[in-house]
Amino acid sequence: MLLNMRMKKRITGNYIQPSDGGAANAGSLFHSPWRVIGLLAVGVFYLAAVFAPPLLGKQKRVTTKTISGCVLDENENGIVDAAVSITDIQSGKKFTTASKEGGRFSFADLPPGHDYEVQAAYKDKSSEVRSVSSLDTRLRLVLNLRIPPPKD
């Protein structure tokens, strides 16, 4: 009987479970219902942080075309206050702006699938008419307009 007790003590003595309900057992992930709730909350927060921004970014982007450039004289100097006109061939609308310092001009927020004609005028002289095709998929185009136009 003494031998039986020693064996029993030896077998079970090394594997005594703590009596604190498992809190001291570091190998367990789920110690209490509050820990499970906390882990679920962290998981939900992580999923929201990863998947919410791409879903919010699915809004339709407005894509427009910009045509800009310079109005230049025969010596390649910029002409200030030249009248630069752009005509939307599809709609027939015409817009005009004045060139700024260095002869710079810009037309923004243009529908990209349209054909355009651009021309500059200054002191009774005009540049050649430059065409921009709807087949040109670039969203930013640079055109330099010369007054008077270059001689061929």
C-alpha cells in the first residue's frame, strides 16, 4: 500500500492543475468570457481597418482633360494677353482665355472623349489651329502656339 501511494504521488505530483480556474495556465487563449470578447473586438477592428478604406474608395472618380501651353512669338518669347480660344467640336462650345506671364495658358476640366481645336490671336495675327483628338488618351496635353505661325 505504501508503494501504491508513492506511485500515485509520483504520477500525479508532477501534473497538478492549478486551482485558480486556469488563469495561471499561459498556454490557453481563452481564460474568461471577457478575454473572448476582447479578442473578437480586436479582430473586428482589424477587419474594419483593412477592408473599409478600399470599399469607401470605390466612389466614381471624375476624370477630366487639361490642355495647356504657351503662346510664343517668332523669337520664342512668351506673349502676354494673347487671346487663346478652344472649341469643343462635339458640343460646339467655345471658351477663350488670355495668356499670362510667359505666354502661359490652360484649359482644365475638359471632357476627355471630345475633339478640340485650339488657336491663339494677338494684334490681328493668329496662330495655326491645333487639333486635339478624342483618341489621344493623355489627360494632360501641352501645346505651344506661335504667332505668327511658322513659315513652311
